Amino acid sequence: MCISIGSGAAKMAACRLTPIEEMFSKVKGAMRPAAARTTEAVYATFGSALHDVPPENIAGWFQDRAAYAMPL
């Protein structure tokens, strides 16, 4: 979800990422240094990157933005 700030040339959008976007951003950041070039290497790197996202981060993203969907 994005909201516009300012007007004209100085207009900026302040985006608040969804929990899925935040997680994927973290996974992509972990995948970049591996620079995998084959399908198998991409799959292995993706799996490893998913494993490296701490459950506390995932729970925090969903509690912060989608608390209505989670039992608290």
C-alpha cells in the first residue's frame, strides 16, 4: 500500500510493504550474493534463503500488518 506525499516534482510515494513483500525482499537479499546461474542452484539458494528468515521476523510482520488473520 502506498500513499503520496507532497506535490509536483517533489511528490514521493511512501510504501508500506505487505508481510509477503517484506519476506521476499529479505529472501532476495540473501540470494543476491550467491549469484546462482543454474535452475538447481537457484532452487538450492532459494531454499537456503527461506531457511535463514527467522520465524520471529515472519511472526512480527504478520502480527504488525495482518493481526486480524492471526490468533494472538
